[in-house]
Amino acid sequence: MNNDVMHLKNGDFAILPEAPYSSTDVAEGVYMPHENIEEHIMDFVKGNIESSRGHQHMREVLDDIIVDLSNFRNALATPEQYLKKELL
């Protein structure tokens, strides 16, 4: 996910930082702005669909998307951690 483009509300673009990724929960995850999380979610879904189109059944693609989103979630701070740092 390196060098993905994030579309800013004012119409500008910015480089989206690489998505954190972990197959297990981490003690304290990465704190990302809401907009970055949203962009990464859309990138995971779109990337899986585009890279699998024509040679993989969408049921398999769904499994890949779920794994990617779960691993992304595992690496992020929990809602409770965000609240504790007053970031929500």
C-alpha cells in the first residue's frame, strides 16, 4: 500500500502512509486519523477486487478482503485506546 493517494476534502492530494498490518492484536496499536483509516479500507477492498478480477471467484476475494481488513484492524488502536487519549 505504499504511495497510495489520499483525496483531501479541499480537492488536494496527499500520500497515504502505509497501512499498519498485523495478524494478531497488538498491545497498543497505531493511532491514525479517521480519514486515513477510511482511505485504507477502500484501498484494501478495491485492490483485492481489481487484482483478482477475471481469475478468482468473488467468494475467494471476499475472504481475502476480510483477512486484510481484520489484520488492519488488529494493528490499529482500539476505540477504548482512542478515547483514553481523547482522540475520539
